[in-house]
Amino acid sequence: HPHRPTLMGVTCAAVVGKGNNPLYVRTFGVSEDEALRFHFVVHTSLDVVEERLQTRKGSPPGVGGLSDLYLGLLCPTDDYKVYGYITNTNAKLFLVTDDIDIKEADIKSFFRRFHAAFVDFVCNPFYSMDTAITSASFDREVVQLARSYQ
């Protein structure tokens, strides 16, 4: 497929609620038709997230911190890699990239900042948990975050 310049290879950043409902899906450098495909990519990744969480339930709790929240590579496809992260409130954050050689440190850094932006947003008293995120300021922050990885 023709390679378009994307942000750090970031083609999609998404937030899915604890009921596995999409709250926010933002694509970068793709057509509208392709953007719909990412809803599907994120949705199919949820099964892998559930499997990982079931596997973790049986293991003793770790030292806490990012490593417990970071789910790693969920499902590589021919064109993309999907990475996951889960918050303490069971919201799931996704990063879809077309960069084959992306460094795990960059991914973890992206999630740390994406999670911080999400926490700032949900602390807004006018936001109802687990509803669609339509905030222009949250969207701007995510776009800026993705751009910072160019």
C-alpha cells in the first residue's frame, strides 16, 4: 500500500470504555474510508485485551506502575501494529502504528502522556464517565501528542 507520512507512524489513537464502547477514535493521515477500518481494528483488539487481563488475574500483583497498565503489542496485522494500555478505571487506550521499527520506550512514553491527558479530561465535572469524548481540547491535546512523536 502507498506509504503516507504519518505521525511517528501513529495512524490511530483511541479510548474504549469499560463496557468496551468506543469513546474516542482519532485517525491520522488516512482517508475517511480507511478511518472506519480503525474502528474495526480497535474493536477486534478488545478480545486480546480481555485475554491478557484474564491471564493477569491469576498472577501475583506486580510492583505497580506503568508496567501493570501497559499491555504491549496486542495484534500485529500486515500493515499495522496495535498496542494497548488499561487505566485503573478499566478504560482501554489504543495506539495503532504503521511504523515497524517503533521503540517500546516511545510507545510507553506515548501511553503515559495519553493517559495523563485522559485523566485530566475525565476529572472535568461536566463529563459523564463512559460517554463519548467530544471535547475539542482533548482532541487538540491528542493531536499535539501524536505530532510530538514525528
